[in-house]
Amino acid sequence: MTSSQISLGFAGIGLMGLPMCRRLLAAGYPLTVWNRNAAKCGPLQAEGATVAETPAALAQSCDVLILCLADTTAVQEVAAGLLPALGNGQIIIDCSSIEPEATRKLAARAAKQGAHWLDVPVSGGVTGAENGSLTLMAGGDAGALAQVEPVLMHLGQRLTHMGPSGSGQATKVCNQMLVACNAMVIAEAVALAQQSGVDAGKLAAALTGGFADSKPLQILAPQMASRTFEPVKWHVRTLLKDLDMAVRLSQDQGSATPMSGLAAQLMRTHAAAGNAGRDPATLIELYGKE
């Protein structure tokens, strides 16, 4: 099928959802959108999208439905409205980051309607969503994933099928463990550099290409060094949610995540101080003012 022959639905017009939708519109897909706060759909409606009034109406409007919601509870609440409206052969792509077990249960419910539920969480942040350079990790039926791969490749540069339902979410948990613990150590390093008389604004450039280099380092270290926290590119609460999910998953699987558990405690302290909705670059404030 060509892009004009596949109708898409999208639920969740947030920091990630908005640029993802814009890329799908630019690719020529007919797009219907829904968001709990309908006002956030306004810019997309002005750019050619149709706005659905309910999740059920959204499900009835499209062949392929993409979700990009805040957490497990949000996905479950939206699914309660859209699942009964699904028809045979429809494909749901959940790009949210949620509990693997919840994903498996949602996939089983979708299957009873004759639909496929794919868990395809993404990594790459707002910049990746804007540029179409996200990394996508997928769980679910390989045949259904192949059908929607052309759609997904307008959003990302790499799509990997990780296994059955829930595998994409488990992979994203691993991704977020690395990201969140990295962010915490970067804050420590920037603070130590500054307290040692080092120009921490040069830290990321100095370490480029070495074993310590990473995308979080290149993004966060300059922001931390200069105390530049706006615009918000992602949220502390998101990293905390994912760290908590990692700890729960490790307990379920009998695995150990001591580093992620400590990072979660530090992140929770920071969030509780009024920083949940701020950028993770603000983690530098755990180590004092500049």
C-alpha cells in the first residue's frame, strides 16, 4: 500500500507525539488524532489532521493506530475505550513505555477482536522525533510488524524485532536504565569538574570519541554546566517512572538492579523537590548551585 492508502490514527499529542504526527502528515498519510486535552490537537488539525472526539471514534477511523502516552495507566485507560471498537486486521502500535506484563494482557485482548497489538517503544527524544531518527524496539507478531514497517521508518532510523509481545517494552526498560543512570553520573561528573576548577562547559567536547562519550553526555553535560534547563526536552518524571519499572521488572524476574534502584531513589528525591516536570539536566542541582 502507498501512504495515501493507509489511514493512521494517533493518540497522545505530547512532546514526542506532536513531532511524530507531523512527520506522518509530511509523508502523506491520512491522519486522525485524539488527545485527552483536545486543545493540543489544534496545531495538527491546522496542518491537515482530523480530530476524533473519543478513543473509540479514533479506532474506527483508521487501519493502523499509534499510541504515545505517558505511562501504563494512561495506556490502559485509553485502551478501555478503543479496544471494543477494533475490527479484524487492525494494528495497534504502542510507542509508549509501559509495563511488559500490561502489554501482554492488552495484546491478548486485542487478539480477541482480531487485531494485532505491537509494543514499539522509542528512544531518541524530541530531537529524534523531529528528525525521524528514533530507535524503535518492537515486540509482537513479526508479520504484523512487517506490514507497518514502512510507517515506522518515517519515524525512526532503526527498527529491531526483539521477540514476542512485551519484548519491546522489556528492551526499553533496559534502555532507560542505561540512560537514567548515565544522566545521574553525568550530573556528578559535571559538579566534580566545576568544584575542581575545570571548565565543565568543555567536558562533553573533551570526551568526544572516548569510552565515556554518549548521547546523554553530549546533550546533558553542556546544559548542566551552563544551568540551561529550557526548553524542556524530556521530563524527570519520565525517567523516574522507567527506573521504577526496571526495579519492579527485576524483582519479577529474580534479577538484580542495584544501580538503577539507587538512581531511582536519587531521582525521586529530586522529583519530590518540585522538579518532576523539569528537564533531567536539572539533576545537577542535587549537587549544589554553580
